[in-house]
Amino acid sequence: MWQAALVMAAMLVLVWSGATMAKVEWSVKPVSSFEFPEGNIIPNGDLSEDTHRFTITYEWGEIFTYDTSAYLTGKSSLLFDQKEGQRGRVYVNVRVDSDKKYKLGYVMKTEDLKLPENNQSLRWGVYMQDGLGAWIDSREPLKSLPDDYLNGMETGGIVIRTPNEIDLGDGPKPVSGTTGWFNVEILLDLPALVKDLQAALGRINLLRVDVTLYGGSGKIWLDCIYLVPVED
């Protein structure tokens, strides 16, 4: 009897240990309200009429407005009223401590979003800069790591990003049409990633938090961008 109990306890320890070993995790969930996690190191992450720390490129840089009627934190969100064929990208670079774990995230919603025929969709990603200042290309290191190492995220070379399809409660599919607010969150174990992705000088010194949509039309709101150190 006690032997069986011991075996069961050992199995539980293994399961628990495995659950804590993920180097990259991500999640998405609908939200109706939001509070920033304590310790956010991205200034003006609530996007309240101050975006000078953020880079907004392609047509989004010309068409964005501050929407003071639709937001979850601060005084406004960023609204992109995108026309057919336009593209957009928002990113921010943040220096980090490669000895820590971090979680990063965004809150967004859409209205009448129509995706382009080239299979592009809203994507959320992260770039990692090594000790020499180069963006880490994860493709080669990932060949020697387990297939599920990124837990469903995908490598685009120097970017690790969410998959094309996410589940907002009605099954996995690209984000389109009209949605309520939803929160995308990514967890990165930098000490493990430094080793597994063979970061130069054994460091990851900077993260780029990134949102993109290349093509399509419709309205997209972006709010609540955060990057927070995570304690074990």
C-alpha cells in the first residue's frame, strides 16, 4: 500500500516539476476590465496620449488616434482605423535583466476586421537581443530542442510570435470580425532561453514587444502594454 502511495507521490512531483519547466508560455483570454500587473517597466503602457517611447510604423503611424471613449486603463487607447491594403506595427524596446523571468502582454479589441488573402493576421511577438546587440535567431537552436519547446508559439527567425490562430472562446481561428477586449500574455524564462537559444555572451539584454498586422481592413484598439519581472 505504502509503495503505491510513494509511486503516486513521485508521479505528482514529476508532473508539478514539468509544469514549472516551460521556458515560453502564452495565453489569451477575454476581459471586460484590466489592471496592470504590479511592477510594469514599460512607461506609459496605458497609452494615454503619450506614445513617444513606442515606434508606430507603416500606415498605422499615420492613421492612429487616441480614443478617449474606449479604453481599460488610463485615459485612452490607440485606435487604428485601417483601410484595405494598409499595414501596421507597434513595438517598444525595453532593457531587461537576463537573470530574471518576465511576462509581457497587451489588451486589444477589433471591429469589422477583415483579414487579407495572404493569410496574414494579428500577431503578437517578442524579439530578444543578445550580449553583442544582435537579435537572436531561434531557428537553428530550436532544431535540437523538443518540438513543443515554444508551447504553440512560432519562430519567424528573430521573432517568436503567437500562432496564426487563437481561441477567444469559440475555437482556434485568426482574430477577425468584431471582438470584445482580450488580453494576450507571454511568459519568458530568460535564464533558460539564454542557455537554450545560445545567446552571445550568455546574455539577453533587451526585449522588443511587438504587435503587427500586414494588410486587411477594420478597426483595432490597443491598450495596456506591459512587461513585468516575475519572481519564482
